[in-house]
Amino acid sequence: MNRKLVFSLTAAAVAIAAAVALSTGAKAKTAVNLAANNPGPAPVTLTKVSTVKSAPREEITGALQPAKALQVGFEVGGRLARILVRKGASVGEGQIIAQLDPELADAQVQQAEAAVKAAEAQSSMATDVAGRNAELQKSGSVSDLQNKNSASGATAAAAQLQAARAQLAQARAARRRHDLKAPFAGVLIDAPDQVGATIGPGNALFTLEQLDPLVLKLTVSDTAREVLKVGTKVHVESVGAGASTEDAWVRAVIPSADPATRRIPVELVVPNKGARFTAHTLARAVLPMGSVEEALSLPASALSSQGGDHVYVVAGESVRRIPVQVLERGAQKIVVKATQPIDQVVNYPAPDLQDGARVSVK
């Protein structure tokens, strides 16, 4: 009897303990669920904002082009005899780049010179005969027909002399065209690797480019066209390299939109002394779009761009989203314009941070 009583009491105690444990576990689980559904304030870090002077600007990327670029060749045919400038070398305007074999051209010039001398002698003799016959015709010693024949012969000889001189000029011009001269100062970009080949007239053999200055061709919106003026100084920097200049300037603003993009073509002249920039590479132009005004400078890490550029400020125990207009965009700092004064902003805002979220400042 006592054993049964003890056993019963023990079983009851175990049941009660189990019930208490289950109840405690349920309460703990409920507390965890409540904590998960109601998280605490998100920790944030604030950074100071400074006031600066800046002007609205627009950054546009384009390709740097040579100021002049031309593929040149000989106007006459012949055998390529000499290449006087190596690839990559600078040439001056009028400098000889290459030459054709001049043997035949020199012979043609000599032949034309001889023809001119012969024509000069014939013309001189015919002129003398015509003059004597004119005097003799006055005295009746020469008939009128003879006088007219001698005068016609002098005229024909003079015409033959003129034709011979024209042929000589042609021969000399053809000889000069055996020397290929640079039409402008620049750098020889491409050239044949060897001589000896027979070249046809008009074949492009050499590529010449003027690399100082360079030209940056861009397109801007129609509203930007009203602000940009010819002669305006522009900041230009190479993309992926360290070259930059403040001396680039607007050369032309074309008052006709590109039919494909509906944007306005703009040409910038980029000084390139010392070959700081490389032609046919990308460059970024910072175009001034207005007058200087007060703006805010803050770390680039404080800017959020999802759904438009904006920053977050702390008001009480929550954050507010403030839209901003980015005026200058740098790797470390940015300059923005906001609709209201800002002293501090949230640095490194979380991607899921939302307007009105509860936060705690670290």
C-alpha cells in the first residue's frame, strides 16, 4: 500500500514538472517571436555635412579624337623607294614622309625641258622671219600672202612653245608628287613596313594624326545648350587614367539635334601638350550648367541612389529621407544640393533602411 502511494505521488510530481517545463518553453518561444516581429532600433552612424560653394554641372563621357586625322598616299604611281619617317614619330607641316623612285619622272622632266628649248628656238626664228617679212612687205619686196604666212608661222611657233612649257610644268609637278609631304604637323600613326612595292595613285599608305589638341565630341540636352557658350572653360579628365585639365573649352555648339538621340552635339578642344591624353580613349567632361551657389559636401558613402539620389537624417528616434541633387560626384566626397538645411547625415545607410524607421545613434 505504501509502495503504491509513493509511486503515485512520484508520477504526479513528474507530470507537474513536465507541464511546468512545457509552459516555460512556450512562453520563451512566444517572447522570441515577439522580439523577431518587433526588432529594436537599428544602429546608425552620423557624419557631419559642410557647406561649400559649387555650381550645377553635368558629367558626360565621350571619346577623344585627333584634331586632324588623314590617310595619305601618292597622287602618282611608282615604286616605293624610301620611307623617311618611322611610325610614332612627329612630323612638321610640309616634311617629306616617303619617296617614290624618281628615275622615270626625272627623265620626263629632262625631256620636257629639251622640248621647251627646241620650241623656244623655233619660236624665236619664226618671230624674226615674220618681222623681216613685215618690213619687206612695206617696200613691196614680199607679197601680202608671204607676209601672212610668216606671221601665222610665228603665231604657231609661239603656241607650240606655250604647249611645251605646259608639258614641262606637268612633268615637274609629277616629279614633285614623287615626294609625299605631310599636309599638317602631327604624328605618323601607320606606315608600310618595307619599301619596294609598286604603288598605285591614290592608295592610302600612311595615317597622320594631329594629337595636340584633341577634340572631345559630346551630346547634351536641349536645356544644356542654352547654358553652354562657345569659349566656356570645361574640366576634362581621362577615364581610367590620371590625366586632367581645366583648360579645355567649348569650340562649337551645333544648333541642330542628332536625329537618332535628339541631343545637341557639342565639340570641346582639349589641350594635349606632352601627350597627357591618349587619342581614341574615353574622357569625362564636367560641363558647367549654372552659376555658383551654396551646396553641401558629404562623404560619398552617405549617398543612397535606389529610387533617386537621397540621404537620411535623424529626427528624434527615427530617420527621414531627404532627396538631393548631386552637383559633383567624387570617389570620396560628393557635393549635393538639398531642399532643406542639413547638419548631419547617416553614413553607410543600410540598403533596407526606410523613411520613418526607428534608429539609435552609435
